Amino acid sequence: MGTDAVVLGAGTAGMVAALRLAAAGASVLVLAEGEGGLPLAPAQIDVLGYRPQLVLDPLGELAGFLESRPDHPYQLVEAGEVGASLDWFLELSAPLGYTGSPRLNRLQPTGLGALRPTCLVPETMAAGDLSDGGSVLVVGLRGFRDFHAPLLAENLALAHPPSGAEVRARAVEVSLPGDPRDLRPQLLVRRLEERGVLAELGREIRSRLEQEDLVGVPAVLGLESSHEVWQGLQELVGRPVFEIPTPPPSQPGQRLQQHLFRALRRLGGEVRLGARAAGYRARGDRLVAVKVVTAAREVEIPADHFVLATGGIGTGGITAGPDGELREEVFGARVSRGGAPEQPLVEYMATQPLDRVGVEVDEEQRPLGGGGGALFENLWAAGAALAGAEPWREKSGEGISLATGFRAARLAGGARA
Amino acid sequence: MNTLDTDVLVIGGGSTGAGVAWDSALRGLHVTLVDRQDFATGTSGRFHGLLHSGGRYAVKDPGSARECAAENRILRQVAADCIEDTGGLFVSTPEDDLEYADRFLAAARAAGMEVEEVPVGTALRDEPRLNPKIRRAFRVQDGSIDSWKMVSALLRGAEAHAATVLPYHKVVEVLRHGDRVEGAVMEDQRTGQEVRVHAGCVVNAAGAWSGQVARLAGCEVGVRPGKGVMVAINHRLARAVLNRCHLPSDGDIIVPVRTVSVIGTTDHPVADPDDTECSPEEVHQMIEAGELLVPGFREARALRVWAGSRPLLPKTGGSAGAGDREVSRSHTVLDHGARDGLEGLVTIAGGKFTTLRLMAEDTVDVVVRKLGRGSECRTRTEVLPGSESRHFYWIGNRQQEAETDPPDDPLICECELVSQHDLDTVVARRPTWRLDDIRRALRVGMGPCQGGFCAFRVAGMLHQEGRYGRAEANSALREFVQERWKGVKVISWGAQARQTRLDRWIFEGLYDLEHLPE
Ligand SMILES: Cc1cc2nc3c(=O)[nH]c(=O)nc-3n(C[C@H](O)[C@H](O)[C@H](O)COP(=O)(O)OP(=O)(O)OC[C@H]3O[C@@H](n4cnc5c(N)ncnc54)[C@H](O)[C@@H]3O)c2cc1C
Ligand SMILES: Cc1cc2nc3c(=O)[nH]c(=O)nc-3n(C[C@H](O)[C@H](O)[C@H](O)COP(=O)(O)OP(=O)(O)OC[C@H]3O[C@@H](n4cnc5c(N)ncnc54)[C@H](O)[C@@H]3O)c2cc1C
């Protein structure tokens, strides 16, 4: 039996496209060299956070933002479809308790204590929206090197949400029972899944609470059983508890990744990791198969429809050479700088030459070839592979992946019908 | 205003100034050493890291070659902990004149270097990555030398002999009384406070900046800053220092330094020694040059780029208007009393890191004569703090240490195996550290991740320990990402571009550093 759709890339964009295609009845195979951004990312779904001023209503302000960004990937998608993709995601990720609305950004503390706009968050972070102020006890864990509660709390106490409400924050450091040594996140997560350890931590936090009405902890509240760990801790502490993102690897990111993988499997789809696409076979303007390298063996995988969701510079979907040449690795699709300057600027916090690099596509999200027309009629691109965005600055990463992955599946599905 | 009295005021805390401080202190003089920044942040912290055998100068500048050969031998005895005994090879690539190789061998012997020709097959066996088309190979006593360790050992040694060292103290005024220099006024770069130092003798060891300092005293020193670019690659591509056997030119040396290799360098006259920008063209020139010594060099991942300014002095002694004369790599001690009728000021200019000890000896000989005090030079035999065991530094040491580190001493930098304890030790030594100074001292953030992970850890820990205030920690991080960008922006390709993207996500996406309060 042939495969209806092959999706290249197992990041958010690829998984969204795969899930949508599978839900519509297609047989789907996801091929990915690695895992992409998901297991590293905090799994907060950004849509638009800065334009460059703070955005409160992402969908409402999208059109205004796009006026100054003709090359932005959101240009491809109607605001209505962005909203639809987020609604779909909220439903899909209900088991992780995702909440939020694309009409209203939340302001959640970062690991350094900045108040950062984002749209949808899992239940374990839900209480961390400080748009209307709040008083937070920030809890550090002794020996955990990737979370520094005092600096976080001091910065957070200076945050000014636009509502004018006051944010207060105080840091405490607690020890986990047992071994106080170097706590890598992977270890920490497992320890917190032990009942006794969690109880001890809960008691300790409770005893340190003063006036605070919220408790912020590093995002290490379990992997498989995060609901139980988070819920358990809230009960023990007697206050709403929320996770604050830590640097990679990210537990919330891995939870979301596992969830998406499982959801696809339930729909009969398959994810094959360690499979690098390194070429293709085409007939005329139809793509027939991709060539995939697994464990030093090259195989051809034929399908009717293909989605290119290989990410950009960050995951190797696009590479930059020492002489400045840019290459989309699988199809040699046309790559654009998305309006970024040619030469690096001195100031780091500015748009740099490779920041907006991605493939160029037509209105239907089909990558362009050298001639300027679509490379293949049955290949669509989505996510960080698209040119024109600076998602880390404008806070739009997962939103772009969701909207364009969602749309790529619709376009491919339309072509299928 | 604070006022201090001292015998010798040394301006500049690079290798030269630190050497002068150590030498003077051993002769029983009271020394005060100042630098406008942290130590070894001028050219000494931006150099190639080669402990010269002398081979580079053998044909063109035999005097320098002889000095290097002799000083190399001495430093191996007194500063072993700062040196990696890599050895070195001079090889004739297909583009190099074979006749030069004969001249090289003769000149090297004449300069007193230990040198032997080795069969090409042997060289290739020892250095499998070396260009298989090389036609001749000579083994020499090159090494690699850690600037930060060296300067810090010299200063610790001087401090043990009552020296005062003041980082972040910029000389803003030279105190003159008629035809005599009597000291200087420093401005503390962190607090803005002024400090006045009265000295029996002032030594201008400001390297490429020594012209600027001399001008404060009202005289001219014609140093001409010559900028050189270096690129670090994320592997140790060779065991030994690899040199092309030809007349010295650009990009013809690869120095293995700890876990990385550094290729360099260039030489462009610049007006301002603080001009250390590197252009993409310069970087490509280095990468292409590396290809000739080590085929496949292009594919290696470039980690960081930097440049330093040579303090070159025209052979005439740098009097104004010396013109375009041949510039010497050897050093010169300028006695401004004899030269300009201005007593109490001595400038030491030119030279090399490798010859820092000799430069200091020559300088302090003049100082002692002027002060009419001070004993004989002892730096030939006095072993520096940290080098008592006389064991050379070896990368394996660090790995062994890390494996036997107490388990409750967590690593804060996996790339360079730096532990919490290392951080505490270094910070305890001097309380006013910038993140970038710590990076240099511990090599935190110098490995493949270039600080993406550990910069936040270090800032957070120092804040937690009360060493950084909140705003200081924030600005330290901002400064760190900015400083690092300077080092990677012209090598953003391949794996480095991926790393840069990940860092974008971490510092801006995850922490939102851009919107953090001041
Ligand atoms: C540290 C970090 C923090 C982040 N934080 C946020 C956040 O807070 N909010 C937010 O909205 N977004 C965030 N993001 C962005 C987000 O996680 C995704 O990276 C983004 O949505 C892009 O997803 P993608 O699926 O397009 O690409 P990626 O996630 O980059 O996935 C690309 C996929 O393609 C595969 N691939 C590449 N080349 C090939 C090939 N030749 N053959 C086969 N497979 C290939 C890769 O292995 C990978 O599976 C963060 C990212 C990172 C790294
Ligand atoms: C690219 C390059 C590569 C090199 N490679 C090698 C090599 O491999 N091996 C080798 O042996 N030599 C090498 N050299 C030469 C060697 O690095 C230098 O000769 C040596 O480091 C100079 O040391 P210094 O102390 O004289 O100068 P610096 O290290 O520059 O010290 C001068 C100090 O003066 C300070 N200063 C300036 N103005 C003031 C002021 N107003 N008040 C207070 N302080 C002030 C500066 O901050 C600086 O720290 C290289 C040089 C360059 C440029």
C-alpha cells in the first residue's frame, strides 16, 4: 500500500501537517533527521508578542504588523485560519490542559524574570499569567544550575504589565530531600515523580510562604505524569503553582512532543526519526519520491503529497556556506534572506543576515525553484523553513508552525480530493 | 582622592607590564601596576598563543630568533604550568620554495635553536591531518602559552612581593613637575573615582597604546598598531604547532590550544589599537590559508574570531617622523630622560609575548639605574607561582581532574570542564569580575557552545552569592552576548550558524533578554 503523504520534519510544523492529513484520512509518514525545536522549547505557543511594541491582541494586531513585513510567513495565512489552527490545537492538546486565546496575550515570567508575551500555555504554566499583577514566591532548587530564583525574582519585581497592576516577587531556595548534588533536569524530573520527594518539597515550600498568592517553580514537574506532579504540588502548597521555562532540554517541550507523536500514531500515522532526506525523484512537475538516508543506507520513499517542514538554519534544513551561499538541503529550493541585511550589524540585538533565511514559496506555500515558479505541484512548505520571520524576537515561533502546517495540510488535502 | 606612593608605577597589565612588575618586585622595589581594563585584555589576551621557537624569525630577523630561542628555554623552566609542550613543525608545502628550507635550517642552527629535519613520512605519521604533499619538515621547540595563566602568575608572584595591582584603573593624567615625571592619576573605570600614584619611576608598558600614554606625558613614541586576525577552530587539528616554512606571511601558523586550534594571522596597519573588528574577507583568507597546511580545514567549524594590535616600533626608536622604515619585532627600551630630557619615565615598546621576560629585564635594568636602588635580575631562575612542579600543562590533566573532582562540585561549563569550585576560586581572588573576564580566566564559554548555556549559570550564581547586583547581572549578560557576537558574526556558517540560531532562541526567545529591565 502506498503512502498518501510524506512529511519531512518532526517539529511542530511537520507534526501539525501530519496530524491534519491523518485526521482527514490520509496515510502519513513523517521522516525526520532529528527532533527539531520541540524538545528544547518551553512549549508556550507564541503567535505574536512584539511588533516591536508589546502586542496584547495577536490576531487583532496581525494586519498592522504585516504592513511593515512584506516577507513574513504570516502573509500567507488569513487571520481566520491562524485562529482556526489555534482552536484546533487547544482541542488536540486538551490532555495537557492548554489554555489561552489568540485574542489576548498572556504575560508569563521567563527564567530571568522578564514578563514575556505568549498565547497558549499548558496547565502547568497557566497560573503564571501576571497581566493583572500578582505576588509570586519564586522557588529555586539547591544544586539545580539552570534556574536562579533570586535574580529572577528581583527582575520580576520590576516588571510593569500594561494593566498598571503590581507584580511582587520573592525568592527562596529549597533543598530536595536526599542527595543535594548537581541536579540535571532529567534527574530532577524523575525525583519529583517520587511521591515522598514531592511531599517533602511541598511541605518545605508551604513553610516558606508568606503573603504570596502564587508559586513559581522551574519547569521540571514531571514528564509522563506532569499533571499529577503539578496537581499534587498545588495541593501540598495550598496555592496555584506554575512552571517557569528553563534552558534546554525542556520538560514541557518533551511532553508536547510525546503527545503529538502519540496522537499521530493513534490516527495510524508513523514518525521515523534518524531519517535524513537527501534528494528526490520527480516526473515533470510532480514529486514522486524522496531519497532518505537511514543508518548509512539510502532508500526511496514514494508518496502522492509531500510537506517540507525541515526547519531553517537552526535544524539544518537550510545550510549556510562560508562564502555566503544558502542551500535548502533536500530539493535545492530557492532560499531568501527575507529582507535581512547582507552584512552583519555590530549590535547583536538587531536583524542579522541569517535571521530571516528560509525558502521562498508561492501563495499556495509551494517552494519556488530557480526559475521562479513552484518547484513541484505536490510539495508544500511550512514552519521555520519559511523565510521572513524572526520568531525569537517577535515571539511567533509555534504560531507560524501551527498556522502554516495547518494550511499546508489543507492545501495538500484539497489537492488530494 | 586616594593617594599612593610607590617606587615603580607600571602602566599596562599585559605580558610586558606584568613581566616588569614581577622583575621589579623580585629586585626589592615596591611596584604598583595599573590597567584600564582587566589584565591581559589588550594584545596579550588577543594574541596567537605561540611560544616561539624562533623559527619564524630565523631567516629574516636572526636577532629576534636568538632571543626567542633563549627565552623559550627559560620560560619552560620557570613557567611550565602556563605552557603546553606541543613541539612545532616547519613544513614546506607545495607552494613553498625548497631553497628557503635550506636557508631556514642553517639560520635556525645559527640562532641556537634546537632543530632537526625529519622525514616527511614521520611528520605525516605524527600529524595525520597535515597536507600529504609537504616536501620537507623540521621539528622545533614551539609550544603554546596561555596568556591569562601567564599574566596572572606573574601578577600573583609580584603581589607575593608586596606589589599593588589595580585593574580597571585608567591613566588619565601623567603628573609632571618641570622636567620630571612624578606619577600619574588614574580613574577607576567602575566607580569613576580618581587615584593618584606618586612614583620614583613610571614605566609605560601600554603596548600598542604606549603612544597614547607617552602623549599624556608630553612626548612622542612612534608605535604603529598592526592588527592581526585569528580564527579558532573547534578541534585540535594537530598535536604540534604547524608553521609554513617560508618567509613569514599571513595565515601560516596553526597553534593547538587546549581543545581548539587557532590559525593566524595577518598584519594591517591601523590608526587605533582598539580597532579589532574582523572582516569576512580576513576570515576567509585565514580559512583558505589553513587549507594549505591541513586539507579539509574549510570543513572544520570556526568557533570564534578575534584580532589584536601589535605594538610595532620602527627601528629608529620611534622618534616622530621615522617614516616607513623596516619595523623591528625586537623590543626597545626608551629612556625619556636621555631621549626627550624628561626624567622619571621609561617606555618599553615592541617585542613579543615570548620575550616578555627579557623585555622586563632590560627595562628594569634602566629603572634600577635611575632609582639608584634594586638588586640584580632574578627572573631567569625564579619559578612562577603555580609552576613549582615544573610540569607542563596538558589537556588530559583537566579531564583527569574533572573525573576525580568531588561529586558535589558540579560542572558549570561542560565544554571546558569548569566546575563551581573553579569559579569560586577565581572570583574569590578578585571580587570585581565581569562575565567576559571570567570567560577569559576560566575559558567558560570558549568551547563549542560558546557560552550559550554557561553564561546564564555564571551570572545567576554570582548574583546568588551576592557578587553581582541585579542590574549588574543583567548587564553582564547583555555585554556577554554582545561581546560574543563580535567574535562569531563573521563566521556564521555551517554548524556555527546553527549554534548562533540556538543562542538566539535561548537569550531572546526563552529569557527575553531584550525586554529585561535595565
Ligand atoms: C530553545 C528554543 C526555544 C523556543 N521557544 C519557543 C517559544 O517559547 N515559543 C514558541 O512559539 N516557539 C519557540 N521555539 C520554536 C519552536 O519550538 C519551533 O522551533 C518552531 O515552531 C519551528 O518548528 P518547525 O517544525 O518548523 O521546525 P523545527 O522544530 O526546526 O523542526 C525541523 C525538523 O526537520 C528535521 N529535518 C531537518 N532537515 C532534515 C532533512 N534533510 N531530512 C529530514 N528531516 C530533516 C529536523 O530534524 C526536525 O525534525 C523555540 C525553539 C527553540 C530551539
Ligand atoms: C595578532 C597577534 C598575534 C601575536 N601572536 C604572538 C605569538 O603567537 N607569540 C608571541 O610571543 N607574541 C605574539 N604576538 C605579540 C604579543 O602578543 C605582544 O607583543 C604582547 O602581547 C604585547 O604585550 P604588552 O603587554 O606589551 O601589550 P598589551 O598586552 O596590549 O598590554 C598593554 C596594556 O595597556 C593597557 N592600557 C592602555 N592604555 C592604558 C591607560 N591609559 N591606562 C592604563 N592602562 C592602559 C591596555 O589595557 C593593555 O592591557 C602577537 C601579536 C599580535 C597582534
